[in-house]
Amino acid sequence: MKRLLLSLLATVIVLPLAVLAFQILHEPGGDMPATQVAGPAAQVIKGAYLARAADCMACHTTRGGAPYAGGRVIPTPFGNLVSPNITSDKATGIGTWSADDFWRALHNGKSRDGRFLYPAFPYPSYTKMTRADSDALFAWFRTVPPVTQPNQPHALQFPYDQRLLLAGWRALYFRAGEFKPDTARSASWNRGAYLVQGPGHCSACHAARNALGATDAGLDLAGGMIPVLGWYAPSLTSDTEAGLGGWDRQHIVSLLKTGISPRATVFGPMAEVVAESLQHLSDPDLDAMAVYLKSLPPTTDERHQATERKPTKIVTRDAPGEDLLRRGAAIYKDRCLDCHARDGSGRPPAYPPLAGNRALTMASAVNPIRMVLNGGYSPGTEGNPRPYGMPPFGPVMRDDEIAAVVSYIRAAWSNTAPAVSSEEVGRYRAVPVD
């Protein structure tokens, strides 16, 4: 009995303390020296490019606010996080940080004072960045004009507001380490893998998260809900969603660079990524990302295999099958036909086709619901300077009407996806657009 009690004591007290001590003291890469550069100006230019590739502005700039001064609220299932000021201001920004401090944050997920950073800051991806790229990024941030704007406290629920508990999360889900090139692959493939896995942190949206907010490593880029925002980032590896294996490489490059391609148009949160980040990358880097993304093995996850059923099976609380489709067809004729055509063929690229459109027929209907509610807009880019958009119908259509027309376009023509209910529409009507 005494031995059992000692064992329980070790499990309940000693083991957590050991994990905490290890996570505090463990500093992989901490002894790596700063990069010596011959041309500081070239290093800053490289850092500015990496800031675009990593889309740092997306989180660290409020709408209409000073660039990188922080203050943007990032909603999570655990409460709200507020991004910090990362300008060169010495009092409220990172003006007193060193290159080693910055490397520690990116590589090990720890702040200058050793505090664990919340993984909403995507250090599980940034850890793959090289020390040279970290130093270049830091060199550029030192040139960002200082903005005196104190950081705001996070508003997290208990116990998620206890940073020390992140030691357990890190032990389970975080492994620091730079990207290791695959010598069996081409230089282009490795460059693409580095950009997608590291600075691009694509898995932050395109991978499922568990109950503790960690991405499912076994289903990397296999799609997942973006917490709280109410959008679904489709699988990049499943042909029933946005699987890219069968795409022409140039079509992927076009989508990343302009937001439109013969195969698809980006919308929702991805439109901002293209506008603020991807369109500014070089053509060789975008091509490298396409090479890597096309090479990903197809997902066999059953989530993506059970997305379809025959339209005759459609039944919701709003209306039984055929009646629901008739109501949806009438609404489509009144509000959608002029742009998307009677047969759903659309007028691409301005008005994308709906027939055979995998963005509409995924297991989750959240994206087409959000598009009808809030409108759909591709980004304004150099290659698509005057994008067409779809107006929001949320203000002029009831939940049951939107449910009917979304159910219709998911079941009409060659589409065979399940219907949606007015309850689902109501759920996402309440979710903020941004």
C-alpha cells in the first residue's frame, strides 16, 4: 500500500514538476550563434520578404492601426488572445530584444523573459525556420518604426490563463527543430516544403485541431475548422475537397499569386492570406510550394470519404427532400442564375462554376453558408486588380431560405452533397465575419 501511495505521489507531483523543469531549462538551439552577414542591407531586404511570407501583419496589426503595433484580438475556444507590439519601440515593443531573444521565441516558443508563449503564435511551425532566416527577420523588425502602444492582457478562461500549464502542452505536442532537407528530393521540393511547413505555417489552418488546440500531426494539411472564425480550411490532400495532387502546377501558382485560377477562387480568410502575403512571394518560391503541395500523399481519412450521398436522401426539419429542392431552385433562379447560369457553369473566373465545385460539396457546409450570408470576395491582387464579388444575402434572406438554396446547389447538376438546415445557418449567422 505504501509503495502504491509513493507511486501515486510521484505521478501527481513529481512527474509534473519534472516536466515543468525540463520545459523551462530545455533550450534546443539555444547555443546557436547569430548569423554573420557581409551585407546588412541585404539581410534587411531578406527579412522584409520573410515577414511577408510569414504574414506577420495578419495577427500583429489591427484594422486601421499602426503596422505591427499589436492589439488584434485573436479569438480561440479558450478565450481571447491579444497580439503583442513587435515594433522597435523600446518601452512597449521589442526594441530591447536581441537576435538571440528573437530566435528563442521563434525556435523555442519562449519570450525574452523565459515565459512560455501561447501556440496561437505559430512557433510549432516557425521552429522549422533557420537561424539565418530568424536573424534576417529580426534585422528587418529593427527597422520597423517604433510605436508606443502597451500590450493588452489576454482574456483566457481558467485554467488556460495559467502559462505554466503550457509545459504539459509542449511536452505532448511541441518539438523544436529546424527543417531538415530531404536529400532524395529536388531543391525546389525542399524549398517548397520549407516555406509551407515553416514561415508559411499552412497547417495552422489546414489541419484539424484536438481538444487542446494542437494540430493533428497525422493528418497534416488534411483540413480543419478555423477555431471561432467559423470557416473551414479544406484538405489540400483529399480529392473530395481541395486536393492539389491532380492540379496543373501553374494553376496552383496562379491561385496563390492572384487568388484566382481555372480550378478555383480563394475566399474567406484565405483571401487575406493571398492579398497580404502570398502575392508578394517570388515566382520561383510559389512554384516550389506548388511542387511540394502536389507531392503530398492523398488523404485516406474517412472524414473525406463520406462527404456525399444521393440528393433523394435529403431530409431536414425545414422540408422533406423534393420540396426543399424546389424551394431552393426557385430562390436560385431569382437571386443566383444571372451570375452562375442555369446549369451552374458560372462565368469563370469572374463568377465561378457551382456544378462540380468541391468547395460546395464538402462534408462541412459552413463555407457556402458563410458565402451566402456574408458575401464572397476574391482578393485584390496585382494579377487580379478588380476582383468580382458576391453580395451578402444575409440581410435580405431568412435562415430557412438560405438553407434551401445552399441545399439546392449542393444537390443540383452533378453535385450530390447533403442538405443543410436553418439551424446550421443560424449558427453561423451569429459568427463574426472577421
